[in-house]
Amino acid sequence: MKVRILLLSILFNGLNMIKDKNLKTYSTSDVVNYYQYLQQLQPAEETVIKLLRSELPNMKMLDLGVGGGRTTQHFFPLVKEYIGVDYSVDMIKACQERFSQSYPSIQLRVGDGRDLSQFEDNSFDFILFSFNGLDYISHEDRLKALQEISRVGKSGGYFFFSSHHLQAIEKEFNWRHHLSLNPFKTYVNLVMFAFLRGVNTSLTYRSIKHNNYAILRDESHNFRLRTYYIRASEQIKQLEPLFKDIKVYSWKTGLELTTNHNMVSCSDMWLYYLCRIK
Ligand SMILES: C[S@@+](CC[C@H](N)C(=O)[O-])C[C@H]1O[C@@H](n2cnc3c(N)ncnc32)[C@H](O)[C@@H]1O
């Protein structure tokens, strides 16, 4: 039965990869290998572990977009029940390989954040979608995923995720930002700028400046991924119908950004959001 489910997932994944270029990238061996060896928590994740430490032992956790399991080794020992899910079969296989010895009871499943129908309503106390996993789907699908997360999460349960920060990438599209007194640095910066513009021909500094979100190809994994970037104020608005008590954190320092000024002036390429399901 298990083999049949795995074979069906592989077939389904193969068909999806034709349509979904990001899924294809997240299924290539170099990218899977990269995530399989990541270990460290990001500072904002450490902050949230400290914040929730006393509640985690009673929590059933869903680790969405678990990838190669970077967060698994930190959260699995702390929570009551842990389920890791990823839409890439290859990521799930890598994660199984990584943890089958150390955590034989671990539950790792293939699944898509846009359709969590394998889970009942009100199933989880804590849902994590870390390291920007939410950013690899379209705008409409992102809203669907947020609906699904709020459905499978318990009322009052936590949702913690990160998302790319449009404010931070905006200046990268302005050629003036790449000039420096050092001619070599200017040269390197302008080459990178040319790449960024070359792979994002429909976007300009001006168009980004006048939008609250954009999907673009950045340098991660050699410009292969289409990545959603959003302003913090817009992300908060997007969350508000379904989530409450929304807090924003710098990924680099792990500190909370408490004012709009803090968020706008933060140059982190992604920010973390902690909120509770309404
Ligand atoms: C940047 S990696 C992060 C992996 C892992 N969470 C970590 O922190 O190292 C993003 C992960 O999200 C997964 N992902 C992207 N979109 C997804 C979706 N719609 N449903 C489930 N997983 C998704 C990718 O396959 C990939 O493993």
C-alpha cells in the first residue's frame, strides 16, 4: 500500500513539474543536496523557539515545505507530534534518508501547501512554513495556501513563516545603488545588476516601487526560481482576515520589528511573521 502511494506521488509530482518550474527546481539533485545538509536555525526561528518553549511539548506541529529537514532536528524533539510535508518527492526522500535512523517514528509526507486536504480541519497547534517556502507559488495560490493553513490549524494556534521583503530588493533594481568609489566593486555590482535585469525584463525599479508585491527571479539557485516578494505592511494586510496578533521579525537579528518605520528601513532580504489563527 505504502509503495503504491509513493509511486502515485512520484507520477503526480512528475506531471506537476511540467507545469510548475519551481517544483522542478526543488526536485533537482543539486538543490535537494543543498537543503539536505543545512543545519542551523535562523535567528528569528531561535527567537520563536524561546517564545513558545513552554507550549511546544503540548503541540502538534506541521512543518510545511520541510525541504531537507533543517528545522526537523530542532523541532521534532520539542513537540508532542511532528509531521513534515513538502511538495517535492525528492525533498521528502532526502529527509527520510536523513532521519530514518535517528527518528524512526517521524512522519514525513508529500503534500502541497495549496491543498492540505489530507488533513482534517483544526488539526495543528503550530504550523511552520520556514525559509520562504510560501514564496514559490503564484499570488492566487498564496491566498489559497493561507486559507488552507488557517483551516488545518486550530483556532488560537500559531503560524510562523518567512517571506521575501520587497523593500529590500527594490534598491537592487536601481543602477545608481550599484555605484561605488571602488571601480572593481562597481564593475562586479553592475554585472550582477545586468543579470538581475536580464532575467526580469518585465520589471523596473519604478514598477517595483509602485507595487506591494512582485514575482521575480533572484540570484538564489542561479536565478532558477520565481520568487514572491512582498512589503511587510502588505503581508500584514494579507494575513489579517484569517490571522491575529501578527508580529514581524528580522531574520538576521531575530528581533521584533515593532513599527512600520522599523519594517521599511530593515534591509533583510526576508522577514519572519508570527501570528495566531482566528
Ligand atoms: C527554501 S526551501 C526551505 C526548506 C526548509 N524549510 C528549510 O528551512 O531548510 C523551500 C521548501 O518549500 C517547498 N515548497 C515550496 N512550495 C511548496 C508548496 N506549495 N507546498 C509544499 N512545499 C513547498 C520546497 O520544495 C522547498 O523544499
